[in-house]
Amino acid sequence: MFTNQQINLDTLPSIDDVKLKPISKQYLKIIVINRVFFYGLLIAALFLAKSIVVHVNFQSVFWYLLSVGVFLCVVNFVSAILAFKKRKYAIREQDVIYSKGLLVNSISAVPISRIQHLEISRSWLARRFDLATLKIFTAGESGIDLRIDGLNFGEAKQINDFLSKRVNGTD
């Protein structure tokens, strides 16, 4: 016999009750280094264009372009720093939760029962700060379903081992 009872939403557990843990503060250094490098390339490209392009119109608007570029870089830099504080995660008995975003805050939850594969990756810069990225894959072809950047390497290994044991049923 088929039933489809309505669920009382007041009885459901709230995501607000979960104590999310912030990622490593060392990851902010990686964000800053990456942004400064990118902005430097962008400004260098503008100055290179100024020296190569001899068209009068470009030369007259160059300083406006540079001002707009610097302004956008500053806004992007500040928003990246503010958004860093919103990067938090939690590992629970049945799922993994990750929260991020400044203007648009997204909270992702992946049930441990749906995890197919786990991966720890480290860029050369992350290795310098002893950080890692935990990638969680679930069934389907959508690629990485959850990516937690900025974990301490030891913590990433610990989470990876815990989740691997839960997924393989050896815990």
C-alpha cells in the first residue's frame, strides 16, 4: 500500500544547529598570493599593451582602463578576503557539510552513503603551507561534488581516512 505522508518541517533537524569549523587561516595566504599574482599579470598586460599599441584612442583611454582595472582588482581582493571567513565545514555521522560564499552563501551536504571516491590534492603552494584540498565524488558524471580547500594536510588525511572507512563499511 502506497503512502505519502506530509512531513512536519518543525521536526526536521536544522542546519543552523551544526557547528561548522573554519578552514585553516593559512589558506588566506594562498588566496592573497594567487590574487596578487593574477592582478600583477593583468596590470603588466595593460602596460605592455600601452607600449605596443600606438593608436591615439588607446593611449588616451589607457589611464581610465588602468583605473577601472585597479578598482575592480581591489573590490575583488576585498570580497575574497571577506568571503574567506565564510568557508567552513563539518563532518557528521551521516554527511559532510561545506559552507562558502559572501554575497551568495551556499551550503552543500553530501551523504556519506553516496560517496564513491575521495581524493586529496596539494598544489606546490599548498605544500609550502602544509595544506590540502579534499575532493569528494559521488555517483554520476558531474565530477567533484564537494571540494574543501584549505584544510591542514594532517586533518585532510584524517578526514579522508575516516570517510574511507565509513564508505567501505570498515568502521
